[in-house]
Amino acid sequence: MDAAPGQASEENVRDLIDIPAVEVITKSAVMLMSSAAEKLGLAEGSDPDTVDLPEARALITALAGLVVASLGDLGLHRKPLQDGLRALQLAFREASAYPDEPGEGPGEQFTGPVKG
């Protein structure tokens, strides 16, 4: 028998209640990181012609905001997420034909200037 309208979303909400905040934040960050890496052409077997720097910029900036806003809640996940963010920021700078000025790169309004 099919679920009543709205029942499926209530079940999803109940499931989310059981998931610790750090896990939701970390999974969100990993998704942003993975997508940014794809847009930068860093994924295995990626085609250099599919690099999309404007999309990567948006994803890295969102990641930086999430990571910086969540630093106090990340526990053991803090350092790996910060390192991954920094690596993406540096990869973006390297992929850019005209790199941004220090402090102007993606997410640097949250993290400060990133140097290689």
C-alpha cells in the first residue's frame, strides 16, 4: 500500500533526528569538496575541457563558509576538512589563467589569504 501524502517526508525527518550534527556537516562538506574537485578537473579520468572555474569558485566559497562556521563543532574532522579546503583553494589558483589577488580567491573572505 502506498504511503499517505507527507508520510515519506516525516520518515526522513525522523531519520535525520538520529544523525549527529557533525555527521551532517561533514557529509555536506565532503559533497562540496568532491563537486569542486570535479569542476577543477582533479577527479581521476576527468577531461580538462570540462573544467568550470566559476562553478568551482561557488562550491569552494560555500565549503569555506561551512567549514569556518562549523570549526568549533567538527572535532576530529576539523583538520582534514581545513586541509581539503586549502588544497582546493590552491588548485583553483593554479588552474586560473589570471589568479586572484591574495584574499580574493574563492572562500578567502572566510579563511583569509591562502598561500602555496
